[in-house]
Amino acid sequence: MHKQYSPQESIDAFYNAIIQKNVERIVASYVQSPATYVFVEGPRYATQGIDRIAQGWKDFCAAPLSLQSITWVEQPQCEEHGNIAWIAGLIKLRVEVQGRSVEQTFRATFVLHKSDEGFWKIRQEHVSAPLPDPYGIGDWLKPA
């Protein structure tokens, strides 16, 4: 019998599976559907479908990098409504690549669906970083 985690515990377990490069556990964290949708932080915009998502994770785990940690920069926001939940916050990734350590901060948002067995599974994932100046006018938010 597996423990039924909260939405945040489910994402934290997902992050631990990524650090351990446990492809089976990573892929099992998603809704097993051709409609499952992921916006990745890498050079691609999106991946749709559990088969393509699974292949992406297999290739990630075989890549010459080692994810050292994923930590929440702030306490994530989370809400549950029946069989749907969302969790969002800022995360910091520390990655070892060819002998050097790289840290990046990202925005992370997950939409989760509770399975018939009561487990939270990722239905949609979005990890991204803001563009430095997408419109060429700087930040339009003026200081108070």
C-alpha cells in the first residue's frame, strides 16, 4: 500500500525522483494520457502526451548532467478543489554539468488530478523563467 500524499508532497516526491534519475517513478507521477501537457524549461516550448513525456525523461536521465537539488524559494501556493489541485511557486535548481555547478531559479506551476486510487498525478506542468525584456521597454511596473 502506497502513502497518499498531499499535492505538495506529491510534487516533492516527483522532484526527489528526478534527482535520483528514477525514470519509472518520474513517469508514474503524470496522468497517463495522450492529453497530458508539459511546458519545459529547456529549449523546447512544450511536450504533449505521456509517451513523448516519458521519452523526454528517459533522455534527460541519460544526459550528461546531474540534478543536485530542487528547492522551493518560497512556500508554494496550493489549492485543492475535489479531484483537481494546483500548486505554484518559485524553485531553485542546482545542476552539475561537466564538473561545474549551475543554479537557476524558475517559476513552477502544476495542475494535478486525483486518480481513482486517491493519488495526485500531474496533468499539466509549467516550468519557466521570465525573459529579461520581452518588449524592449523594461519593467512596466513603476516603483511605489
